[in-house]
Amino acid sequence: MTTKAAHPYALMALNNAWANARFHHALEGLPDGAFTAPAPGFFSTLCDTLNHIYEVDLFYIDALEAGGLGRAVYDRDPVTDPKALAGLQSAADLRLARFCHDLTPDQLAEHRQTIRRDGAFEERVDALLLHLFQHQIHHRGQAHVQLQSLGVAPPQLDEFHLAYDRHPSAHPYHA
């Protein structure tokens, strides 16, 4: 997917998609049972951490698209197959990238409703996007440590925006 180079939200969405794809690719090196095995972190397993990332993505993407699902996105069983979860995450990342691709300044200033445990709240689109990207980075960092504790070297994920030392797998995500 190509995007305008000056559009930081679209670039962050593509960075997010690349980082998730690269991270999920690293899971192929996990020993059997490791995905659901205890690992140090805020969530007790790598499976739980990555499912959390995915379902929070679903929550915010639904809000950004004004889909109306709200907290119902959390009414799901965790995905315990890493390949299946990678496919679901990739589809969510593509939705987010498509949403961000043609955003205008006026659309970034629009409000969307998020349904919280204690009611509905209005948030600006730009604030929701920044929060979502930060959430992804925060929990991918935790998953990074979990992956390493399970015996797999975590991939470098900060080689996206700069041309210097950009990982070759990032090139398809760039304009």
C-alpha cells in the first residue's frame, strides 16, 4: 500500500503493520507449547499479550470506523494458534492502514465514540490513532521480552522510518 510520504498517521499505520508482521514471523521459531507457556510480563503468556494487542486493535478500529461493536469485540476466545493470530492481526493492520491512508485534517479533528465500562466517551480521531499506535508499541515491547525469555531472539523493530539500516522486510510497506 503506498501513501503520501508527508502523512504521519498513514506512515505509523504502515510501520505498525510491518512491526506486527515481523514480530509474528519470529514466532515461527518458538518451540512447541511456548506460545501459551508462562512468560514474564504484564500478561502471563505471549499468547495473552498478542491477543490483547489484537483485541484492543479491534476495539479502536471499530470506533474509528464508527462500526458500533464497542466492547463486544472483547467477547471472543483467545486465539492460541500463533499462525492464525498472525493472520487476524494482519487483517486488522490492513484495516487500520486503509483507514489512515486518505485521512484529511478535518477528519483527524472529528470525534468518535468509544464505549467504556463506565459509559460512552467522545474522542478525537487523531488522539485515538496516537493512543492506538502507542498501545501497540508498548505491548510489543513486552512481547519482545517474553519472546526472548522463551528462547527466541526477538526481531529488531525500529528500522522502519529511516533509510539507514532499514530492514529489507520494511520496503513493501513504504511508498
